[in-house]
Amino acid sequence: MKVIVVGGGPAGCAAAYTLLKEGHEAVLFEASDSIGGRTKQLHREGFNLGTGALFLMGGIYPRTMALLREMGHIKKLVPWKSTTELMDDDDSRYPVQLGKFSSFAKVPTLKLIDKLRLLTTGIKLFFSRTAKNPFNGSQLAAYDRGENLEDWTRNNLGSRTYEYVMRPIMDFLYAVPLRELSTPFPKALVRQAHKISLSTPPEGIGQINDWLLENMSSDDVHLSAPVDHLARDGAGWKVFANGNVHQCDAVIIATEAFIAAKLLKEFISIDAYQRLMGTHYTEYAHVAIAYDEDPWPDYPVDAVLPVGVDGERDVGAMVLHGRRQPASVPDGGQLVGVYFNTPPLANMSDEEIKNRAIEQVHDAFGEAPRPRFVHLFRYEKGLTIAKPGHYGSLDKVHDLLPPNIRLAGDYFSQAGVEAAIYSGEHAAKSLSK
Ligand SMILES: Cc1cc2nc3c(=O)[nH]c(=O)nc-3n(C[C@H](O)[C@H](O)[C@H](O)COP(=O)(O)OP(=O)(O)OC[C@H]3O[C@@H](n4cnc5c(N)ncnc54)[C@H](O)[C@@H]3O)c2cc1C
């Protein structure tokens, strides 16, 4: 079978990899001039910047890890201990480990009652039924009761745990107010929290895409080739890109949901189209600040997360990337990533975001000389967000597709490399069947 894969993010690359493994012919079309999508690496003045994703989560990323093992690359992953400080409104600092949720229970602002509630709710969750795979949209849909994460956390764990545990973790992962997030994913995550271990390929998350495509002929990977149109061709399909037409037996569309919707508009029902178009993407910004000489070589932790009860915060996390991924900086250099929360972005210009990033980094790690450069990554549609009802709405779309078309992308469950890889692999396997 000849299958055209549209989109070269981790979902499309995993789909192409799986098709080849199963003995099919795969041809990939990517709109931009390199593969990777929102996991792409950008090289600038000797620094290797992650445009999006920054870490894998070990045991809770089973398909990503399985493919890395299968390809012989798993031992190359660089573990990240993720020593972190919570930085309170009054500048008090509380040490935690980002990849070890239980470490947050030691934060001194939590009272005994908060710790008891954390323990009992944790035990209850461990023995309750939750999605076994936190990146399987179908399983998540089955546990979506329409509640939002803020209400659930305040009701079950209290306000201090909301501010000092759940909010800092989720601000870093999703950057939106917790009332916009549904609960099946975090509940499944808590249940598997003991399996989390953070790591990165030596050249950044984007390297995973290179590995997935390493056995594919370069003739079959078309870059700067946005697919703009599909047409039926008997039982198969025609795919149009750059004014050329390509015939195939089946198509896997591994783009963002709204692009998939537009490509399929004339072949699917209004209901299916609206479900895809309704996928919520949020604005997102992060800033990379590069220093030729590390201003904080002795700083005790690798990351700082602002916390407190002071309402909205503009920054969710600051990470010393030179420690998380040593090969991302030249010898002796440092690269700080500043990850913004979404709500304040609406009122901030690019310049304000960059200045605020520098200000926050100085507050977090201490004063520093002028950086070599400050690079802003700003996405109008950055992360897909699973509001209550999201999983069920999207899961239904699979049943509403025309023959020999499959969709893949993280939006079927939860923003994350594992979600993308799981969905790409799943789409390829379901065509094989
Ligand atoms: C700032 C940020 C930080 C993140 N941090 C993490 C993290 O630490 N860990 C983690 O696991 N995940 C993280 N993520 C999420 C992760 O990057 C995404 O979940 C993942 O990239 C989704 O993969 P995808 O293949 O579904 O989509 P994408 O990566 O968006 O890939 C879609 C691809 O389709 C291409 N395309 C679009 N239209 C067309 C067309 N018409 N023709 C051809 N090609 C087309 C696009 O150019 C793109 O390359 C982060 C994301 C962001 C933005």
C-alpha cells in the first residue's frame, strides 16, 4: 500500500516510521523547510534552541520509549534530574523536583491537613478507575465527567495545594488557567507519577523526528511542500502540493486539527468538520536568553517556578537549558528558557515579553550581564488544550472519516510528544488492518 503522510511533526514521523516497518510505501509532505513541527530545533550562534517541546516523561511515554528502544537510540537520552525551586510572592524559595510530584508535598506553605488530603486523594486515585493510557483520547473520553481541574483541586485538595502544587505544575505544562483543563489526564498522570523520569535526546526533542525518518529515502520526504488539496481517485486519493499531484492508496493527515478540517471539508459531514475546527489551541510564548558565559554556574537548581496566591502570574517557568540539555550551549555558555502563561500575552507586545523575561530571570537566578541574544518564540496557536468534553468530541471524529483517510496529532488527547507518537503509530496500524 502507498500512503501519503501530510505533516512532519512527531505524529507524522511516527506514522511514516510505522508504515515502513509494516512493509508499506510511505511518502511524507511537510509544509515548512524542515521536519519536527512544534518539536523542531533552531540553531543560532552556536546555541541549539528548542522551538517547542523540551522533555520526555519516561515511563508515562511508553510508545515514544518503545520506538526509541526499537531504533537503538534509547541509551542516548540525557536524563534531567529537574531540581527546581518554587519562588513565592515574597521571594521565599522551596526546593522540589519537577519530575517527582511527591516532592511538592514537602513545600512548607502546606499545612498538615493539606498533606493528609494529598495523601488520601492520591491513594484514592491510585485505586480508582482512570485512563490506563493518559495519551489515549478514547480512554480519556470515558472518564470525562465535565468537571474542570481548578474546581476538582480546590474541592478535593484545598486552596493551598491548588496554588503550591497543582497550579505550578500545570502552568508549566499547559500555561492556561486550570479551570480550562479537564480532569481525566491529570488524574491518570497522578496515578502513574512514580513512572515519570524526565529526559531529552542530546540534540533536543526534535532529534526524535530525525531518528524516526532515518531509514526513509530523502526522495520520499518532501519539504516546503504544503498539501493544499485532496481529491478522490477511485478507492484511493490524489494529494496536491506545490502544483503537483501525487496518487496513493491512503492518506494520513498529521497536521494541526484546523488544517485537517480544511483539507477534508468537502469529504466529511458538517458535524465532523465542526468537531475538528472546535479543537482549542491557545496562544503561547517562550523566550530563550543566551549567554556566552554562564552567569549562574553555582546556582543550586535547574529551574524556577513562580508560585503564590497573588492572582495572575505572567511566567510559568524558567529553565536553565544548559543543565537540562548540556549540548544545547557552547562550552561555558548558558541558555535560559522563560515559559509564559497564556492570559497576559493578549496585552503584551513582543518587546514587552522579552523585557519581562529578562526581568523575571534576574529575579529568579540573580543579576546577569547583557545576553548574547534574546529569542522570542510566539505562537498564535501554540498548544492544544483539553477542556471538559474535548476528548469525546474528537474521539468521535475517527468514525466520521472517508475511507482510507486517517488522522493523527496530539490534539486527540493531550498536547505532548507521546500523544503525537501514539496517534501516528495508531493511524498507520489501523490502515494496515
Ligand atoms: C512551547 C511548547 C513546549 C512544549 N513542551 C513539550 C514538552 O516538554 N514535552 C512534550 O512531550 N511535548 C511538549 N510540547 C508539545 C509537543 O510539541 C506537541 O505535542 C507535538 O509537537 C505535537 O506533534 P504533532 O505531530 O501532533 O503536531 P506538530 O508538531 O504541530 O506537527 C504538525 C506538522 O504539520 C505540518 N503541516 C501543517 N499543515 C501542513 C500542510 N498543509 N501540508 C504539510 N504539512 C503541514 C506543520 O508544519 C508541522 O510540521 C510543547 C509544545 C510547545 C509549543
